[in-house]
Amino acid sequence: MTHLTSTLPSPAQLGDEQLRGAECVWCGRCLATETAVDLGVHPDPQCPWASWFPRACPACAEART
């Protein structure tokens, strides 16, 4: 998991759906709950009081491990 989170894009570059985990943080594909790869809860570097919930599609997560 650490390897994946170190390659996350900046939250400032992502759309709302990617920030809340509904779309893959890398390719933007809509995610299904049963197949999405959870990348954990992260504080937003620009707004430390806010969190974002990155998730990835299996293909993107596998490509980055």
C-alpha cells in the first residue's frame, strides 16, 4: 500500500468524483464497490482539515505495484 500511495496524483489535479473515491485517481474510470482498490484516507495538503478518499481500478493499481 505504501508504494501505491507514494505515487498518488495531487488532489488539486483531481475531480470531485476522484477525490471521494467514485472514480479511479489515475484513469478516471467509474469504480464499482466490489472491485475498487482502496488507497486509504488522506489529508488534503492544501486543506489539512479535509480528507480525500482515493481509490483505483484494479488495472491501474496493479500497474503501480
